[in-house]
Amino acid sequence: MRPEASLHKQAAWHFLIASLVFALSGIATLFQLNSLLVHLPSISIGLTWTILWSLILALNWRGLGWHPYSIFGKANAVTLYRAAGTVLIAGLVPVASELQMQWPWLITGLVVLLLSLDGVDGYLARRSGLASEFGARFDMETDALLILVVSVFVWYSGETGIWIISLGLMRYLFVLASLWSKALRGNLYPSFRRKLVCVIQLVVLCAILSPLLAPPLSDMAGLLALLCLAASFIRDVLWLYRHRSSDGRSAAHNAPGIVASNEITP
């Protein structure tokens, strides 16, 4: 069997199994939300899950061309289940303001689990020698989606104002800006600062998502995280412009996997 055919066959099986697990988790969630679905038809939640999950599978199927190995790999499988958990949370956004006390704790626990698995997939990729551009992109896009989903969930639950969505949207706005500016398409140097800002961002979102913080403390914490994120973006944007070459592209350090448009928090 050709390497490409073997990879697609393995990926198809992983997609199928993950889809079954996701479907069962969704059915169990809808069963638990039965009392709330009087006000919101379950088809709205199911439609959100179906559209997002189908889009993720389609994009990853197309992106397999960036995976140079014939093995899909455990790391990518872990990321796939992280994506499934993210989509599961996204479907609950419409009922975020109506969830009872135990639900915020459960969702916060799920977010913490997904974040902890973020380190697992990277470790597995390095240990197995299957690190690739596909895996790095899949991991970063899943992280970005999780941050966006949690920030929208927090806003919809009434814990903060709509401005909190800026935490999830800023990365996507950076990507859109890079389509206009060649300098923003350059490679950024590895930075502990970006990782620290990302941790601050996620810790704050989890704290607001849980019953631990309520207004006005949730607003203050969210604003602090937003200021840190904005300052980090501004610093790296200025760096990219200062180091751009004659063709407009940034003449940055060659750091595979650390691409400006892929960074969650520059």
C-alpha cells in the first residue's frame, strides 16, 4: 500500500472512532440537558455540533498532505479528541446563561482536561518522531478554537461583557491582517513571553468560566488578560515590521512551527 493511502486509511479510522465517541458524548449531554431544551430546541445544539465537527474533519482531511509520514500518530489522535471536546463546549453556548451551578464546574473541568492534553500531544509527537507541520498546525488551530469558544461561552453566560471575545478573536484578526501585510507572514522567534501570556489567558478564562469569579472581579481579571495579550501582539507586530526584508516579508529567525500567523498569542 502506498504511504499516502495508508495515512488516509488510518486517518479515516481515527475520524470514524472519534466521531462515534463525540456522538455518544453529545447524546449523553442532551439527555442531561433535557429540562433546558424546553426553551431551546435540541436541534440548535445538534446543528452547531454537526457543522463544526464536519468542518474540522474536512479541513484535517485536506491538510493530511502536510503530514509526511504514513502513520497518523497518537499525537494527532489526542489532538482530534481535544477538538471534539472543544466542539462539545461550543454547542452549549446557546444555553450558557441557563446552566445550573454544577454545569460550570463540569465545563471548567473539561476545559482544564483539554488544556492538559495540549502538552500530551506535543510530547507524543516528539517521542515518536512524527512531529510535522500538519500536527503543529492542527494543535495550534485547536488551541485557538478552544480559546475562542471559551471566551464566547463566558460572555454568553453573563459573567463579562462582549469585549471578552477579543481574547479569542485577536489571533484570527492577526491572521486576516497578515493577508494584507507581507511582514506579518514572517517567522517569529521562540519566546517564553508568548507561552506565559497564553497561560495567563487560559487561566483567567477558566477562572471566569467557573463559579470562582463573579462581576466585577471577572471583568477585572478579563481586562488584565486582554491587556497582556494586546501588549504581546503589539510587541511582535513591531518586531516583524522592524525585521522585514526588501520584499516586505519578515526576515525573522527560521523556527519551524513558530509561524506568526499560527501563533495563538504572539
